[in-house]
Amino acid sequence: MKIFYIRAEPIEAEGPSAAAVVVAHDAHEALVLLRKDLDLSGYRLPPAEMVPAEAAPEEVRRLFGETAVHEIGVYGFRVLAPAAPDRAGIPPAASW
């Protein structure tokens, strides 16, 4: 099982970026779950960033609860605030 951190950029330049955390078996499955579970009509797909991390069942349970160990899915979604002026050029980060 893998945990994917996904960051999507808005279609319109003025809009905020968004981030999601998806538990899936592979990248293709993560994208399918993302499109199925969330309305991403205002965001570019494929996402700007998709970072996989291998995860043991114990780690998935600790981070997302018992259900996540047995069920793939989207376990977090955040609209990201724009970067502060002193961090221009650095992509925004989500705080989970």
C-alpha cells in the first residue's frame, strides 16, 4: 500500500492550489480515486505533484485510522493558501 501526496494547480492562474492525501496500491488507482471522490473541475489533471510513499499497515492506521488500513481512498483534501511574499517561487504546503 502507498500513501500519495498530490498537489493540483488551478486552471485559472488566480485560484488556489489544492492538496490531497490518497491511500492506494499504485499511481493509476490514486488518480482514479481522486477523480471519483472529489470534484476537481477547477484543477489541472494530471496533478502538478504526486509523491508516493511506501507505508506499512501500522503507519497507515496511525495516520488515518483503522478504516484506511482496509480501504483505499482519499483521506485528506485542502485548498492551499498562496505562498507568503518572502516564499515566492516555493510551492505552497499543506498542514495536515
